[in-house]
Amino acid sequence: MAQDMEQLYQQRLKRYVTAMRNEKPDRVPLRPFVAEFTAKYAGYTCQEVTHDYRLAFEAAVRCARDFDWDAVVGNMVYVWTGLTQAIGLKYYATPGLEIDVNTGFQYREPPEDEAFMQPEDYEALIEDPTGFLFNVWLPRVSTEVVDAGSPCTYRNNLSFLKGGMAMLSYFGAFGPQAQRLRTECGTVSAIAGIFKAPFDILADKLRGYLGLTMDLFERPDQVMAACEALMPHLLHVALSGADPEKNVPIGFWMHRGCVPFINRQQWARFYWPTLKPIIEEIWRHGHQVLFYAEGKWLTHLDAFLELPEGSIVFHVDHDDVFEVHRKIGHKFAISGGIPNFLLAYETPDKVRAFCKRLIDEVARDGGYIADASAIMQNEISIENMRVMTDFIRDYGVY
């Protein structure tokens, strides 16, 4: 049995890697990025899998085994309340606490005047990003950590102890989870490591979108300098968690560079010059990056073509997957593009029809990995998930 699972795992790994290298495997690989869908399928609430990562891990394993997928992420419900509450993070709304038990966790961006980084903080961030995050940013995002120079408290000290223990517990559990997927399901862990663009760090967790929008006009040189200061740190984070075997890609969730958040001139001045060199350096180390392109990125596809061939896998969200394939499919593998709305609310026949066209037009020569457009939460129909999986497995044979 163990030998059979290992043979299945190696078969799936070869299939997945071959498609990501923009080549033709034996059939189209299935790699659904399933989050709260796993809870729905396993009979848990969103609250349960957010508060107890062991249940989230179990739900992912159950889905991987029952649906017979080629690759999944060990847990896409990445917010674990045990960690966020240990350090008192303010920017997550978790199910069963701030939101309904059957709603996935939410990110709460503060008002512009309460942004976790203020305009006057740019120089401190540019001079020492790590020092700024530890001494200034962390006390602002935590209910427990006191400001630098303020009297220390028992809860401040305890938050670091609890936070460290929680991080060791949670992130240390992903290795055994990957091994469990391999030995129990023959399923590949779909990504390794994480990366974010410098511009997205500023927009998501520091200045906020509104604050950064104003900064692009009022202090553009500081914005650029801040992005440049973050570059080596983000490269280090990406490489430190990358797959040592250089098979599966580094996950890159793309946010504020898409249409309509910034215009083309801002993209060309700030976003791309501080992103492209990092991707090239990651590729120089032999690692692909999964461009999980949330939103619309068609405007920027010509820029992506500047990257080395095969250096990225482009995941399609709101863009037209057929047009994306026509534009960049000759150079990079593509994943996703199956609308979440289709999987959630449409009929099985419509799911089959779309998947057939997708295979006929996008996957006909290889270089395609089957997945929904966006991370799948609990609105996705279990029936339609089975239909998509079964149809692609049967029809997507080369």
C-alpha cells in the first residue's frame, strides 16, 4: 500500500511539474486551491477550521483523498486564531468572533488616518525595515505589544512567548501535513514558500491602499525608496521557504498592482521595477514563482513577457483565460481560469461545457493546471466540484 501511494505520488509530481514547465504531461493536472470548501466538504464550520488548524489539515487530507487530486495546499485557511490571538493581531476578523461562524476570515484595513504606518514613518522604514516593523509597526497592529520606550507589561512579554510557541506549533505542522498528503493520498503539496511584491507590502499591511494612493502623488520618491528597501528582505523570505528539490513553485499572491488600483505609469515606475529583479533572482536560483494574479492583470501581460521563459506560472483570476493563453501561453504555463461563480451556482452541464472548451483551447498542447479562478471558499458546490474533477480527469488525457 505504501509503495502504491509513493508510485502515485511520483506520477502526480511528474504530471504537475511537466505542466508547470509548459510541457505536455500524460493528462491535465488538477490542483484546486481549496480553502473553506474543505470545511464544507468535511462537515466543519469556518469557525472550526479557523480555530483548530488540526481540523483544517484533516479537511484538506479528506478532500485530497476523496477527490483524487494531483496537488493541493496543506491548508489554505491560513489564519489560525491560536496564533493571531496569541499576539493580539487587530487586522483579522475571524469566524465566530467578529463575523458569522460560516464566513471565512476577513482582513480589516484600518481607516486612512489610523494606518499602521504613517507618512512620517517612511524614513524609519527605509533606513531599517526590520527595526521599523518590530519597534513601530508591531505595537500598532497588536493589542498586547507596548510601544518602544513605554513601560513593559506582563501581557507584552507573554505575547512574545505565546506567539513564538504558536508559530512553532503551526508552521512546524506543515511538514508532517505534506508528508501525510504524500503517504495517505499520493498528493503533492502544491507550493513551497511565499513571496509578496514590495509595493503590495506597503499597500496591504503598512500604509493601506488609500494612504499609499496619496503617497504616490505626495511623496513618490519615498515610496520608491521604501519598495527598494524591502526588496532584499522579501527575496530572502521567498528563498528560505522554497522547495529544495526545485519542483513546486513559490506562491506569490498579487494584489495592488492590478487594474484598477494603479495606473500604467505608476505600475511602470513603482511596481514592476521592484518586482522584476526579484523574480529574475529567484529564477537564477532555479525556482519558479506562481503568479497568483488576483483581479485583472491583462494590461501588464506584455511586461510579464520580459521575464525568462518558464520562470513563472501565471494563475488567471478575473481575466479571460483564453486571451491570457493567446498572449503568454507560448512562454509560461497557465493555471486557473474556471470561474468560481460557475462552480458555485451554475449547472453541472455548464461546468462540463466550460471545462471542455478550456481543455480544447488552453490545455491542448500542455502547459495548463486545472483550478478555479480564485481560492475556493464554502460557496462552491460539492456536486460541481466533483463534476469539474471527473470531467477534467476523463477528458483531459493527452
